[in-house]
Amino acid sequence: MIQFQHVFKSYGQGANILADINFSIAPGEFVFVSGPSGAGKSTLLKLIGGLEAPTRGSVIVKGQHMDQIGSRARPYLRRAVGVILQNMHLLYDRSAFENVMLPLAVIGLSSDKAAARARAAIAKVGLSGKEQLNPIALSGGEQQRLAIARAIVNKPAILIADEPTANLDQASAQKILEVFRDFNRVGVTTLIASHDLELLRRHANRTLLIEPGRFKDLGTHA
């Protein structure tokens, strides 16, 4: 499903943020990416989502080399990957429902089908009844769930999230993790970047550790 083969990533003439990264993730896995702030967790997720290209090496997602596919094919592959970044990029001049509808408008789905799918995604994350609210009227945890709904409305095979529980209390963080677990249980390959050790202790099945100058696959563990 996902492979990194001798991947390096740097910006300009700067030092490598990622250096010689090698790992593979099978379909349906639930994986945490851990490490301190600035170690490269966000960069790794962006490489998987096609938002960045490797400086060297190969990133392969669903059999496609992300650095080799053409500009026309890239958007189609991105639809297979739901991405939730730390900056959720919710639009505060639109309702929660309209935010979730946006990815469907991009692919040209009919309005009836798009509306039905958006309502289903909103219901899946527990926000039914709040469709017409402005995102700014939602709590932090609810905004995270809205971002998840927008990420999964295209029914992606892969779901990646960058620090999705940051700045949330433990109860809200648990609810967010359960949403990800629900998607993983039905076969969605899930990667979550987090430096929250308590979260890892409770939920991690497999962890990829990124530290400055070091990468280690900690494997599957209890």
C-alpha cells in the first residue's frame, strides 16, 4: 500500500529533514508516526499525500511512484488519500456542510449524490444536526471531526492525520482516536503523527519513530 525506498527530503540547500527512510505499510494497518517536533513527521505525511515530492528516493502509494506520476494523474491518486493537517484549513465563510461538500464539488459529483455523501460523512463523525453551523461555532474537538469528515467524504483507501489530538483534552482526544479506529476497522489504512506518549501507550499497534538523524520502525507491539 505504502513504500518508502531510500527517501531523502530537504528544502533548498538545507540539511536533510528526512534521510534514507525505508519502510512499507500493508493495506489496513493502523500506524503511529512519533518523534519530537521538527523531526520530520509532517514532512513524511505530506510525501504520502502527494503534497511534497522527495528530494531523492521513491515514495510509492497504491503502486504509483508519487514522484513520477503526471500532473493530470496526481489529483486522482490524492483522492485515495484523506489528509488532515495541523492547520485544518476549514473555511469560516461557509457552513460545516459546505466545507465537507468541497472535495465532492472538485470531482464534479452531482449535487444530490454529493449532498447525500456529505451528510453520511458528517453523521459518521458524530456531527449530525450541526451541518449549518459555521465551523468557528464548533468546539476544537468538533472542528477536528469536521476536518475528518471532509477528508473521508471521497471514501479514501488511506487516511493520514498530523497531530489530530493536539490541544485537545483527554476526553476529546479519545473520541477523535475512536473515529480513526472506526475507519480502520473497515479497512482504511491509517497513519497518525503524534508526539503524545500517552496516546501511543494506549492506542499504538505499530510505531515509526523519527528523531533528528535517526529513523526506526518499532514494529507491532502491545
